[in-house]
Amino acid sequence: MTKTENIYEEASALSPFEKAQLIDKLISSLDKPDKEIDKLWGKEVEDRIDAYNQGKLKAVSLEKVLQKYR
């Protein structure tokens, strides 16, 4: 049995809550900071704010967004 299979076997015995915690930790461990991506997201945010301020982009209330998915 491989190391991954052993870990899976042990994880399978966890409660649903413990499994969710483990999944969250594993996913978080994959998220490494990337300055270039952060820079691109920063520009995207600024572009969206500018578009909103110029009337090119409208705001939608949270309630309206949630209605779409109910």
C-alpha cells in the first residue's frame, strides 16, 4: 500500500467535520503567494472601480444576487 493510500485509509475514518478540516488545510497548503497574480488582481480591482465611477458598471445588491440562486 502506498503512502497516499495509507493516508486515505486513515482520513476515511474521520468524522465529516474532521474530514472538512483536513481538506481545508490541504487546499490552503496549495495556495502559495504570487506577487504577479496579486498585481494583476489589484489592477482588475482598480479597473472595476474606475468603470463603476464612470457609470460603465452598475452595482447589484447582495439580495438581488442571492435571488438569482434561490
